[in-house]
Amino acid sequence: MNRWSVLLLLALLSGAALAAPKPCEELKQEIEAKIQAAGVVSYTLEIVANDEVHDESLVVGSCEGGSKKIIYQNNG
């Protein structure tokens, strides 16, 4: 029975770690790397509060537990 208790505890802890909110700057850097890998050279990424989003089609990420969004704009 001890083995099952340990396995259950480890499963719960790993699930909590996966659900942890990601910092905006970290997510922005990951998105920038993907954009640059796709060959896009002229773009803007901006971190904004949810109430500042005017066009949902520009949102490429959500961070800080869903309280902020990352907006992408192609400048090319």
C-alpha cells in the first residue's frame, strides 16, 4: 500500500507542476524563437492585459495564469 501512496503523491505533484502558470517573458521568448525559425524577420510581439485585446485573431499566447495575452503583428 505504501508504494501506491507514493505513486499517487508523485502523480499529483507532477500534475501541479504542469499546470503552473508560465511567466509572460518566458513564453514570449519561446514564441519569438518559433517565429524566427519560420523565417519571419519583421514582426512585433507585445504583452498586454486581457482588457486591452481588441482583435482576438492576433493573440498567439496566454500567460500569467490567463491574466495577460501575447499579441503578434506582422510588420512585413
